[in-house]
Amino acid sequence: MDGAHKLGELFHDVPRRTAAALDKALSLLRSLSKYHAHHDVTERMARTRQCGVGQGWPPRLGSLPVHVAYFLAVSWCGYILLGDLKFRAGGDGSRPSGIDLFFTAVSAATVSSMSVVEMEVFTNGQLLVLTLLMLVGGEVFVSLMGLASKWSTLSKQATENSGRVESHDVTELEMRPVADAVDIEKTSTSSVSPVDAKRLRLNAVRSLFFIVLAIFLTVHGLGTAAIAAYVYSSPGPRRTLQGKALNVWTFAVFTTVSTFSNCGFMPNNENMVAFPRDTGLQLLLVPQVLAGNTLFAPLLAACVRAAAAATRRPELVETASENGAELTGYGHLLPVRRCVMLVATVAGLIAVQMAMVCGMEWGGALPGMSPWEKVSNALFLAVNSRHTGESTVDLSTLAPAILVLFVLMMYLPPYTTWFPFEENSSIKDHPAESQGIGLLESTVLSQLSYLTIFVIAICITERTKLKEDPLNFNLLSIVVEVVSAYGNVGFSIGYSCSRQISPDQLCTDRWTGLVGRWSDSGKLILILVMLFGRLKKFSMKGGKAWKLS
């Protein structure tokens, strides 16, 4: 009976013990499930932080096609508007051809200032069109639109992900992982949450947009007012503009936009050759040239640091740090040490050019000027050889050695820097670079290779003129023209009827570049060179697949 009684108690306790075991098992499963869910959320947040703060902006695959479409669309719109508006009466009475108008529109949109048409044939309405083309084609404006696009994208992402992030935060608050999981979480997560990282990036891009916009508006406003004030106070420039029926404010606005965008067009035929003794005007334009190109990055860095020191806002402080470019994805935001070396490099290159111009042309291309005027003209030429192309002298009168030096300066990118330090970049050791060069990338040539191809193509299209008119059409003049178009500078040796070996009685000198005398095929090739030069930042690392040793 006792055995039967114990057996009954055993069968009676089985359900209770089974239920207790199942309860313990379910409790363990719930703990494991919560831990894995918490670990998954933490891992996703860590990846978000890694992509959001620790790394730079991902490459935009569609950036090059977008830029190509943008410049082609802007150039085409400019071509249509220039053709629809009336031309100024007078001159030889001839209307520029369609290829010349399209060339001029592309030259203005790519801020190249390669000239095939005399500027004084354009009316005020057409000058306004050219002003708009130079404005929207300038590097500062294009980069400003890039910041606006990033700001819009980040704002949309913040709005779309706000609910998702809040649900993740609620999940984290509800979970209670075991002690080991808490320790792992404390050691693996950063003090900056993904929500704060995204908000920091959004605020940084927005603040940087307003800083660049402030620089853009300030330079144009002050530059226009300063040029207008100088012309009104100086009888010489005022008489020059009156003789050409140019309004002072039209000249001031056009020249400021052209100079800051580093285009180099001016509303008069002679460019700055009409003002060789107006050192005040030259010195007013020099800061605009530098601020719009080679020294834009140091100017921006100084403004960002000043804004960060004045406001102490977290996004500005982070933008002013060494990781500002990675945070905002803005290529013109360079580290402080790079900016200092960039300023030194620009000053050194200007000094070398000034020394060479003064040493070789003191009594040559700069006649009848005082020593101060000669130094001012040398400074103006040296500054403009880096991507602007405004000139106070006829370049054909300069020594060939100076022209070769200018070719080198025109070829150099704007942020060329002597930097004898090792850069600490988290991107240079990217794993993708160790996987070899892709097939498409291997077909990209170096910049010098493309320039050589373009020079050869021009020599083929203009081979007849190279034989019949070698003093105007020679290899050096073609190289200057091609490299100037590639660098979006606008320097040209020009064409002179007096240099013809077999004088043509019908030949008339015009204030245009040498390209104005080329065939339509040569002009089309130079249009491609200007577009290629404006977009050269997308192919600066080409030629890696070619090994020369």
C-alpha cells in the first residue's frame, strides 16, 4: 500500500514539476530573446554611428552625370537666350554664328572665358545672360547647391527615421539584459547616440551652408560697391566706359561676378588691357580672384573657426575640427595645417611669377609705367594665371619662358599645396583600394594624356593654318590655348594680322582669342576641353593602371 501511495504521489507531482520546468525554460528563452534583440539593435546603431560620424560621405555614383547634365543644360539655355536677344548695333554689322554663340555660352558656364566673339557686340540683356551663366557656373555656387542638396536629403532622412529611432529607443528602455550584456554594451557603444549624430550632421551642413552663402553674398556685394566707387572716383576708367557706352553698375556687377567665379570675361573688348595704369582697380580685383579659387578654402576655414569661437555651437565646433570635411562632406573644408600650407604655396607661386615677369619684362611688355605700376601689373598677371585669365598686357608680347611658366600655373589644380607632412586619413587605407583597379577605372588616362590627345587633335584640324601662318599658329600658341581651356583660365596669345607671313589685305584684328580663328571642328574640340576641365575633379586620379617603370 505504501508503494502504491508513493507511486500515486509521484504521478500527482509530475504535472506540477513539468509546469515548473516549462516555466523556467520559457523564462530562459525570453531572456535570450531579449538579449539577442538588444544586441541586434545595438549592432545596427553602432553601424549607423560608424557610417554617420566616423566615416566620410559615401561616393555618389550619379555625381558626374548630374554635373555633365547641369553644365550642358545651363550652356544650352544660355545659347538660346543669347541668340534670341538683339545684338548691339555698330561694328562690322555681322551676327555671330551659332557655333560661336554656343562656344561663348559654354565658356561662360564653365568659367573659362575663352573668347571667339568680341564682348562689345552684346547688349545689356545679353551681358545679363552671361552674368547669370558665370554666376551659376562658378565653383562656389555649385558647391553651395551641393550643400543645399545634402541639407534637404538629411532633413528628409531625419523626418522619415524619427519614428523608427523612437521605437528603437523604447525597445532599449524595456529590455533588461543580464549583467554581462550590460558590460558588453557599456564597452561597445559610444557616448554619442545615432540620433544625436544625425542631428549633429544635419546642423553642421545647415550651418556651413549659411556660412558659404554669407561669403558668397558679401564678396559680391562689397566687390560691386568697391568697383563702382573706384570708377566714379577715377576719371580715366569712367571716360573709358563712357566711350564704350557701358553703364558703371553693369561693369561693376559683371566684373565682380566674373572675377569671383574665376571666369575672366569683362564687358569690354580689351579686358583689363584697357586699364593697365589703374592699379587701384587691379588691387580691388586681386582679393576677389583669390577668394573665389585658390584661397577659398582658407577663407572658409577662418570663417568657420570664427563662427565656432563666437557661438560655441556644437555643430560649428565639430565642423571647425579636423573631421569637419568628413562630417559635412564638403570638399572645400580643409584642415587648418593644410590651409596654412596652401596659403604659403599660393604666395610662393605668385612670388616666382612676379619675379620672372619683372625680371624679363621690366623694359619690354611693361613700357611707359612707373615702378609701382609695373609691380602691380606683374602681381595681377601672376594671380590671374591660376584660373581667372584677366590680363593687363598682350600675352603675345611676353617672353616664351614666361608663357611656359603660365602654362604650368594654368595646369595646376586650385588647391595644389606643398605639404611635407604625412596626412592622417582614415580613407587612404580603404579596403576597396587593395582589391585592384576596376576595368572601367583602368581605362581612365592621366590629365596630361588627355591634354596631349587634345593638342594632337587641334594640330590635325588646324594643320593647314599651321603651315600657312606659322607665326600665329604654332605649337606653343595651341598648347597655351588648350591648357587655358582645360584650366578654365582664359589666357590666349591671340591673333595678329601683322604676324602673317603672307599678308591678307582683308584681315582685321579682333579682340578675341586665337580660337576665334580656328575652324568649327577645332572650336568643338575646345568646347569638349572646357567641359572636361570644368569636371576634371572626377578624373584627377586617372592613369593608375599605367606603370611606367
